[in-house]
Amino acid sequence: REIVGNRGKLSNHSYGLAIDINPIQNPYVKGDMVLPRGGNKYLDRDNIRKGMIIKGDICYNAFKSRGWNWGGEWNTLKDYQHFECSR
């Protein structure tokens, strides 16, 4: 699959180096764009609800302890659903 907004460039998902978890509860956010649309309800990351990934929770710790990066910690955009293997 291609990287969102980057036609022709394959994402790390294509190589088995990335995974997205619960996309609605953990949306991709760049400026005013929120994907998927249902993710708008989960933009307030302080209002923690079932299925949300939060820094320090069991899901976060499981991936981080294995050297994966979390899109929720990125600076230019937030991809709360996304974990990516560090190469």
C-alpha cells in the first residue's frame, strides 16, 4: 500500500514492517485531516476509552519494548494507530 499523500511510495506496511491497530479509536491526524472519518470522536486523547492506544499502556509497551516506533509520538502529524519496526 502507498503512503498516505505520497503517491507511488510504498509504506512500511507493504514490507511487513508496520501495523495499524484500531484505526477509528486511534486515527491518523494531519492538520484538519482525520482518517478514518469516525476517528473524529477520538481526537481528545485525554478522554481515554476502550481501544485507544495511550503512551505507557500495555499495547504501547509491548511494541516499544521490541524496538518499534509509535506514530502517536511523531511531531509533524499523529498516527495513533501506527507502529513501525525500526530498521
